[in-house]
Amino acid sequence: MTTQVRLDALLELQSIDMQIAELAKRRDEIPPRRAEVVHDITALETEKRERGEAVERARLDRRGREGELETETGRRERYERQLNDVKTNVAYSALLTEIQGAKRRIGEIEEEILALMERREEHEKRLAEIASDLAGKRSAAAAELKSLTAEEADLEGRLVERRASREAVAAEVDDRFLQLYDRLRRGNRFPALVPLRGQACGACHGRLPPQIVREITHDGTLHPCEGCGVLVYAEPVSGGRPADAD
């Protein structure tokens, strides 16, 4: 296998790897996009659950207050009946104090019951609004989620195809260069193959030694850049020969 064929295969491999990286990036962006679509729905469902629980608490709290109200009302009525039976002013005054205390507590409980009723009505009103909002958002989200699922499946299919192509092209590359290329790629030195620019590396722009430049331009060899480590090659000109350095 000639150096030029090896270079062509490596460049094709790099092109495929860049396509794979782009496809994978687009695929990996879909879950956050999907989460964004359902975010409002999730928030509304959470609020719906919390307000439903609040309605139930208000109902139970009201039942408890109504029990207290019944108890206090019974106490007040009992004290009021006892007023006719007391014989002393002291006892009469004590009963009046108890009656006033019961009335005060009854008033407080009635206010608490009213507040619970208002709170429950507020929650129930919001629950009706949530039900309406959820219906609309779920309808809109369903179409968008279906589109995202189709896009994800398409990207996965294209990734499978590109990875199969990569295997075929990688088989044409000399193992020594393939290992070096893959080591650079996995080390986030990507693109791993860069063209010679004049007498400098096309990635870091560091000037290469004249002998190395000559080997790259005249012999068509690959050389790692001493500055950044990427593989430097000479872009071919018409006729398939590498371009001379400026």
C-alpha cells in the first residue's frame, strides 16, 4: 500500500469519524430536548398532585374543626342551661366566663372552617385550570415527542451505517498509522490529521524543521507535529503529488 493510498484512507477515516461525532452529538441532544418538551407537563402534574393533596388535607382539617365546633357548641349550650340552676353569684359569674370562652372558641373555629373552605375552593379552581392546561400541552407535546423519537431513530440508523463504513475504511489503513491516529483521536487531538500550511503545522501553526517539511511535501509521508502532536500531511495537487512548501 502506498503512502498516498494510506493518506487517502486516513483522511476518509477522519471524515467518517467527524460525521460520527456530529451524529452522536445530535443524538445526545435529543434527551434534553425531550425533557424540555415535557418539563411544563411534569411541572403541572406535580402541581396537580400537590394541590389534590392540599384539597384532601383541607377536607380532613375541616372535618376536624367541625368536630371541635360541635363540642364547643355543646359546652356552651350546657353552660347556658346551667345558668338557671346556680344559686350563687360566684357560680353564675363562673358559668358566664365559661360561656364567653366557649363562644370565643366557637368564633375562632368558624373562622378556621371558613379559611379552610376558601383554601379548598382556591385549590379546586386551580385544579380545573391545570386540567385544561394539561390537555392542551399533552396534545402539543405528543406530536413533538413523536418527531423527536423519529429523529432519534434516524440518527441511530445513520450512526450504525457510518460505523460500518468506518470499519471498512479502517481495514485499509496501515496498523501503525491507524493506532497512532486512534490514540490522537481518543486523546481529544481532533482532527488528528491536519494539512501542512507553508512550513507550519495547520493546527498549532508551529514551524516544522526543513527536513521534515521536505519529507512531507516531496515524499508524501506523515509526520507528527513536535508542538501539538497531530499528524501533518501535504495536500495533494493536480496529478496526485503533494504540494511543495512555500
